[in-house]
Amino acid sequence: MIKLVDVEKYYANKFIKTWVLRNINLTIHEGDFVSIMGPSGAGKSTLLHIIGMLDDMSGGEYYFMDEPVHKLNEKKRTAFHQQYIGFVFQAYHLIDELTVYENLETPLLYKKVKTAERKSMIADMLDRFNIVAKKDLFPNQLSGGQQQLVAVARALIINPKIILADEPTGNLNSKQGLEIMEMLKQLNKEGTTIIQVTHDENKAAFGNRIIHLADGYVEKEEQHG
Amino acid sequence: MIKNYFKIAVRNLLKYKSYAIINLLGLSIGMASVILIMLYVNFETSFDIYNKNADRIYRVTREWFNSDGSTSIYFGFVAPPIAPLFKNDFEQVEQAVRIAQAGIANLKYQDKIYQAEMLSADPEVFDVFTFPFIQGDPASALQIPNGLVLTQSTAQKIFGNKNPLHQILILPVTKDIQIDLIVTGIINDPPVNSHFHFEALNSMVGLRQFYGEEEFSNWGSNNYATYILLKEGANVENINRAIPQFLIKHLGDNANEWNTLHLQPLKNIHLHSHLDAEFEPNGNIIYVYILSIIAVIILMLACVNFINLATARSTTRVKEIGIKKVVGANRRQIIVQFLGETFILSIMSLLIAIGILVILRPVIQNFFGFTILENNVTGLILPVISLSVIVGLFAGSYPAFYMAQFPPLLILRAFQQSRTLKSSLRKALVISQFSISIILMICLGVVFEQLNYCKNKDLGFDKEQLLNLPANREMIDNYEAFKARLMQNPNIAGVTASKRVPSAGLADNSEATVYFDKKEMTLGFRLANVRVNYDFLQVYGIKLAAGRDFDQTYATDNGYAFILNETAVQKIGWKSPSEALDQPMTYGGLRGQIIGVIKDFHYESFHKSIAPFMLFIAPDDFNTITIKLAPQTHNTFQETAAFLKSIWQEYLPNDTFHYTFLNDRYNRLYNTEQKQGNLLTLFSLLAIFISCLGLLGLVSFFTQRKTKEIGIRKALGASIPGIILYLTSSYIKWIVMANIIAFPVAWYAMNKWLQNFAYHVNMKMWVYLVAAATVLLIAMLSVSWQVIRAATANPVEALRYE
């Protein structure tokens, strides 16, 4: 599903190149649950952003469902977002001015989903995450765990092939964190590919593959079950 | 989708209320100014177009030349023979009519006197001008010599609900003569946007019977506004080309050397015609232009505020944009969203602006001196709506495109202290805003200094304590007795009479000859005259440079003695006033001697240089009596006025007593400038207000962003004044730069404006400095409120919040 070939990323500052990622070769198959681990500054988030097409590569090739992403224009990439990719962030990143309901609606609006269909999709999602009662609240009226729940729901609502999660439990207490991880695990079982960034070994263990990054290189990879 | 945008827009407005208020206030004031100026411009440019045939109507004007070919005088009124001759001589002229001013008529109906502004017009006037008849027949109404056409409101005033048609009104002309006028027509009141107004029209046929054929063949009686209606498809150029031949035919071979006729399109009269004689003071196209420019400037100031604030505050929207992009929005959708937000704001501002105008409507009409007409308003609906679209586009485009290009990662990296977002553009915009405010302030200063100068400068005579009374034929006959009666009152220091009074134009002139080496020589320039009565110099306090005043004891002073002003003496070529004394001179058929030379004084407004003119005694030819009050009359003025009225009514029981102060007449000469000054005050205050509003928004935003920095600096030992200086120094720098730009522009503009005056103030540096200081002060006041708050805050508080 995802194939990275010799991907590298650096920031050029006058004469000094600061390397973030080097020599990344990685293949991720449909149905994988990949955890990316590593110390701060290892390039975990950057790798996730590149996979999520939010950031450009400095070099290398990136195939997403056999499409060469490194050759695509912005429009095409936006189309990929809308269709296949859902994001979950450490800081939730809900739109503060919109209610839970409206936050869930936003991706569908950009996907130009018809009103009636939209309503039923949102209703389903509220139901599934058990947040029907919260639908008219604004993000700042929810706890962190609830906000992240909404964020996961928002990521899922477009029915993505893959969910990219950047430290999804980083801002949550352990109980809430565990709930979110269980949720992701469940989604994975239902067929959604998941890539998460974390530095918590316990959370990483939810994945079937763990990729360790250090100083921009893939240090090692572990396979589970 | 639109609903989503709308929700976000409204919630953002509610969340950042002060920001929303600043934007709404700025934009709505800007829009209100623009709509106001649109209404004004629309009104000013709508004059006379109510006439169905406006495009084919021209006014005939007449220009006279000095011997050197320069213009000596230029009238909007011409001689009575011209209209019939045009109709006769030019095949392309369909109709030609004359309209003459008849002044305020005292119309008597059932023992009550009604005053009405009257014009005399040829019967065919309704063929040319469109005055719809409510009653009566336009073709015949003024064919009857004593026919009278009234406007609806005048008819209402006099007759109430009675049918006015065929009623008789009595017009007293002199003590012994009165004319019965018969109402033959009622017309709609002429529109406000007409270059002449009237309440009653009487027949030129009747006027002709009254004055006689001599007047109507007199090429020297230039009192008849003459309008021609061209045939359809006729070209006015053909007539223009034929005018020299026309003048030769009727006035002799050299006619074109000393005068000519022009054809003025009717629709141009109000804004383009400023001749020496007009029905009413006209508007000026220059002011229409100036105000239009000011409107655009004010609107731009408001839009600039919006752009500045929107881009400065864009960081608060970074997260939302980023998320939207992550969940699938593209650039175009973000642009549409932000443009949409601006449109919402723009429409809200438009509604507020309209509200402001509706509430302030009476004040505005008074202040601007124009009427907001129905058709003005309906005609402006489309432009006004497009105004809000233009504002939305102009103010919204840059922020929208600017924000749409934020990469989504900006937020994902929690990259709060984003790049210094094109701050140079913002700086430039703020500086230009303040430049404009300073320019307007300087203009304001110079205009008022000049007005002050005009009103207070020594005119060369004493204009205080002078009353003017209009005199009619009956009063002229009784003048000597009236004067003798008045002089018995100790509160009255002097009485005189004259054909014209200072402050009015020097409109009369005749050919003059003087003698050099016993050779008679015609003067090559226009020597104007004022026909006066005895005591003129004494009443007006005009000083003699040589010779003596007119004296009743010299029989020859009546018609055979002339007094010149210094400019006239100089222009004729005499080296000193005393050299002119006793020189023989002829003036318009009068043969006499120069008995005195008066010191120059400002007879006309400061727009004009002092013109050469002369005085001579014409005991029966005056229309104004001037009374000088004795100095102590301040407290006794009411008493004196009552006395004047009682004496006046002894002689003219039918006439209403009416006086004006000469002082007011002088002040009225600068009405246009006063109006301009008022407008400038209004708009420069608005401009400064809008600029400061924008600055306030920027400052409060940046100061907020600097809370942490201020906290750290204070924790490190910075003093409060130090922090204030640190925070304000960049704003001071901006305003200093705004001054550097503003000064030369203002100097250039005001130098041009002052050229309109033959006598004007020199621009003084202090005006510039005061303007600069005022703007700086106002700006600093709006800045300091925020800054002081930030500087005095407890640093611990500031740091704890991070």
C-alpha cells in the first residue's frame, strides 16, 4: 500500500543542511498497524507527515497505492487526503469555533457529500463513539479524552484506508489513553491500516510492527503477531 | 458548506468582539462617507436634467473684451434683442426664450401681502423648459400680458384650498401704479436641482408693455437670461461658427473686437459656469472631484485597517486553516471562505452605514447644503450594493490569498511564533494611512487660516455697524426726506445710498476717456463704476488719498465730478493721486473732473485683485440704502431697528422692512470655502479616526502577543517607562515617516488652493507642526492605553500563562 524508497528530508539553512530523515526504505501493507518509535528529534513526526503528504520530501520516491506521490501536484494530493487518509493529532486539533457535530461534518463538506447522506454518516459516527449527547458542545467544553475521541471519529468519517496518528495519547491520562488505543486496535481489526507515532513502549505494542528511528535512520524493526 | 463558513465567520466575530467592532466601525464609517459623497455627487451632477430636452438647450452668454483682448466682464445674462434675433437668424434654433429676474414680489390678495420670488419669462418658456402644468394651459398662460403662473406651493400658500385659477393678485409697482395679475397656470414646484428657482412667473409680454420697446431693443441692458432650444439633430458648432457674422450684422463691423456670445450647454451650467452674473451661486466641479477623491481615500483607509488587522491576526486562524487542509480543503476553498467572511462583514457594515445616514439625514442635509432626493436614492441602489462587493473584494482578497497559502504544517508543528508575516507591507499601509490623515489636517489648518484672514483682514474701510436696506422706486422718490428723518436719531451716524454696495461685484462699467497733453485718450482697460449718493465715503469710512469727497454744496458734484481709486489712477498712468486731481475726464457720456482719489480698499472678495473703479453721484439711481450705526448702539440695536422700521413704514406702508448686515454679506463671499472647510473637517476627523482605530487594533494585538516578552524583560529588570518607550518607539517612527511623506504633498495641494485667492496667507510652518503633533498625540493616546496596561502588568501573571 505504501512504499518509500530512499526517502530523505533536510532543511537547508544557508550553507548547512540539517538532516531529518535519511535512507528511509519502508513498505507498509494494507491492514498493518505500524508504530514508529524513537527519541525526540529522531524524525518520527516528519516521517508521518511525509506519509500523510503534509510535508514534501527532499529526495527519494513515495508510492501510495502505486501512485508516485513525489510527482503529484497539490490538487491530486488533496484528493488523496479526502479519499484515503485520516489524521489524529496529539493536540486533537478540532476547530474551536465549531461544535462536535460540525467538526465531524467538515471533512464531508470538503468531500462534497450530499446533505442527507452526510447527516446519516455523522449520526452513525456519533452513535458508534457514543457521543450523541455531546454533539452540540464546543471542543473546549469536552475533556481531552473526549476531544480525542471526536478527533478519531472525524478521521474515520471519510472511511479512510489509513489512519495516521501522531502521539494520539500524548495529552491524555493513562485510562483515556488506553481507551483510544483499544479503539485504534479495534479499527485495525476491522481492516483500517494504522500508523502511529509514539514514544511509549506500551502503546507501541498495540501495533504488529514497530519501527525504531534514530537520527533520521531506521535503526531496527520488530514484528509482532 | 456556505452554512459552515457562515457559522465560523459569525462565531469568530463574536469571539473577538473588539476586533469585530473595530472592523465594523471602520468599514461602516467609510461606507457611510462614500454613500454620502455619492449622494452629493449625484445631486450636484443632476442639475437641470429634469428638462426633457436638456441635451438640446443652451444658454447664451456674453463676454466683453478690454482693448488688449483680455476678458473685461462675462455675463450669464444678455441683452433682450438676442433671443428673437437668434430665432430669426438661425434656422437650427427651434425656440429661444428670455427669463429675467423680477426679485421678491409683494403680491396682494384680499388685503394680505404674500412674498414670492418672481421671474419674468417669455410665453414660450414652457416649450424649452419642462414645468408640468397642474392647471392652465402652457401655450397661452403667459401670452396674456398680466398672466401669472404660480408654483403649486405658492398657490397653496396664498389661496389655500381655493381654486387659484383666474384669481387676481395685485402687484404694487410704485406708490401710484399697481398691476392686476391673473393666475393663468399652476405648475409643479421646480426641482431643487435646477440652476434657477422661482415661486411665480409673470409674462415678458407684460414687462415689455411696462418698460417699453426701447428697453427691448437695448443691447446694453444685459439682464435677460436667454435660452435656445436647438432642433433635433442640429449641431451647436454651426451656430458657434456663425456668431461673429451675427454680431457684425447687428452690432457693426468691429463688434467682435469688443464682445462675443457663447453657447453654454444647459447641463453644464451648475457645475461649470461661474460668470460675473448668474441666477444663483453655482456648484463647482472641482469640489465634486475633490470629494470623490476623499471618498475613495476614506474607504481605502477602512479597507487598509481590515487588511492590516486580518493579516496581523491571521495567526489566530492558522490552526483552523491547517486542520481544514488536513481534512481535505484545498486553497480555493479556503480563499472562498475568507472572502465570504469579508463579504459578510462588508454587508453588515453597509447596513450600519445606511442606518447611520438615515439617522443623521437632517443633520447631513443642513451641513452639506444639499437635498437627498428620492431619485438620488433609487439611482444609487446598484452602486451602493456594488460598493459592498468592491469593499469585500478589495479588503478581503489579500488576507484570503495570504491565509490560504499557509502550509498545514504551520500548526502541526505547534509553530506558534510564525514568521514575521509580511510586516513591511503592513508598515507601509499604516504609514500611508497616517500620511493621509496628516495631509487632511494640514489642509484643514490652511483653509481655516485663510478663511480667518478673509474675514478679519482690514478691508481698507469700516465694514462694522453697517446696515443695508433694499430700496425700490418709491423709496428713491422719498430718499431725502427719509434720510433727514433718520439723521435726527442719535443712534444713527450716517445714511447714504448707492447702486451697489461693497461685497457685491463691480458689474457696471462705461467707456472712459482722459486727457494726456491735451489729447483725449480712451482707456484701454475696464473702469468699473459705483453710482453713489452723498456721504458714501463718510458712511463707509473710506479714506481719501488726495482731493475731497462729494459735497452737496457744489452743484457740479452731481454728475460732473468723479472720484477714482488708487488702482485706477495708477493704471491710467498718473504718477500720484494728487496728479490726477482736477484732470478732466469723460465717463459714459458724462463730462467732468476728478475731484478726489480714494485709498484702495477691498470692494470685492479676496479672490479678486483690487480692480480700478470710480464713483460718481447719481441721486436717483440706487437700490440700496446704507445706514451707519453710532458706536454706542450695541445695546440699543433693537430700539434702533424698531425706529428704522417705523420710519420705513411711514413711507412704504405696503412693503416689508428688511435689512442685512454688510458684515454678513462679506462673510457670505466665502461661503464656498466655509462649506469646503466644514467638509474637510468632517472627513479629516473621520480619516484620523479610522486610522487610529486601525492602529489601536494592531497595537492591542501585538501588545498581547508581547505579553510574555514584556514579562521576561521586566523580570530581568526593565523599568516601566523603558518598556513603554520600547513598545511605542516603532509607532513613533511610523508617524514621523508619515509626516515626511505628508508635508510636501500637503504643501503642493494647498499652494494650488491658495492661488484661488488674489490675497492669501502665507503658509506657516506651525500649521504643519500642529497637524503633525495632533496626529502623533491622538495616535499615541490610542497606543498608550494598551501599552501602559501591558507595561504595568505583573510579570508573574504574564509568565504564568505560558
